Amino acid sequence: MTRSSTNIELLQAEVAENYQSFFRLLVNGRSIKYVTINPGLYSADDMCFGPSLVSLLPALPAGDWNDGLVAKNETNGQPHFAYAIRTAFPGVKNAWNKTSVDYTEIVVGNKLRTGIYEAKCNLFDDVVVAKFARFDWEIQYLESETTAYQWIEGYDIGPRFLGHLTEDGRVIGFLMERIKDARHAGPQDLESCRKALSRLHCLGIHHGDTNRFNFLIRGSQAVLIDFDSARKCGDRDALQKELEHLPNSLEDLSRRGGGGLL
């Protein structure tokens, strides 16, 4: 596969100076390929900048592969693809919703947080939020959160779950409602946040991360987000402690917990 005939877009990266770096690439607008680069080949700055990375990569091997390793060629010392194979990467198993959308069918917009983006899709009139595993080791968190959305479906606790996001036949995440005209919660929103959290607790679910960025305030209503730490919980004391800790969570003005979905 020659460089001149290949359009390569860097989607996501995990870059380390002294360790392996990992990249998710979109090739010719159709196929996703995961490339690992051994340390010592390129600078971190070059690998973080898509055009620089693409210019430095060896020509992508031909064939049906999705998992490649760039290493130093022991013969001439130059970077080369040591292998390019097809790997059965794990996917989210609990595909409970009837709607599925392939990653190549969405237009990714603003990055909201790591692995969370605004997106447009022909199935939906409005901008939605796409949350997905960038790399295979993140699937476990998306598995947990996907199941949590199944638990709260129809209870008006979190954003509407719109469908599963797939890649090459496996589920890597989901699409959810974009909460418009919302702000992060503060101490003044205690009552509405308490109501949202109480509805979750009535289902026997412990949220696990009630920082103020995980409550979006729309009008007078609080919407809970980020359910990757949520778990079924029959311990009423644990649920009560989470509720009692809520005022402290809302008064914490640090950036702990990130920036939510605004």
C-alpha cells in the first residue's frame, strides 16, 4: 500500500517517550487500524501531531489487517512494520439496544473529554454525544457503563441512550443525548441533584463518582452522567453514605472529575 494512494487520519493516541505508544488510525475513510510504535523511533511531539506522524510512518502494509507494530529494522536501523495482523479485539458484549451505528457513519466534532466527542449522525436530527473505547483496554469501562444505561432506561436519570457505536462488527461504545443549555452543578443545586441521585438509589444502584461535573443542570432538573463506576448495590448504608456526601461533592470547586459534557 503506497503512501501516495493512502489517506491516513490520526484519530486517537496514547504517547509515551520511553514506552510503547499506541495509535488509532482511519485509513481511506473506511477502515480502522491500530498501530503500536516502539520507543526511541520518533519524538513525542512528532507522534502527537497527526500530519507529522503520518509523514514519518513507514508505508502501511497491504492486506486485511487491523493491528500493526512499528519497530526498528535490525538490518538497516530504520523503522518498519514488524508485523501487520488481524486481531480479534474485544468489544462490549451487552448490546441491549436495538440501534447500532458504525463509527464510519458518524461525523466526529468537538472533543468533550477523553473518548467523548460531539458527533453528527444521519439517524438523529440533533448533535449527539459519542463515548467509546479508544483502545481495547478501555472496553471494560464501556461494558460497565453500557449496562448501567440499560438499568436506568426510562427512569429519567441520565441522558437518553441512543444506540451502540460499532467498529468492524464489534461494539466499542455508545451514542447518547447531548444535554443542551446545561451547566455543571454547584452547591445551590443540592435539592435537584439529591432528587436525581435518589432516583438512582431507588433502583438499587450506587453511582460511585458524584463529583459536581457528573451532574448537568438543565432548567431546574439535574441529569446524572458518567456511569462507568455504577454498580448494583443492596447495601442501604452505602447508598445513604453516597447521598450524605453529596453536599461536599457539590461544594468541591476543584477540577477533580474533569469537565463534564459541556
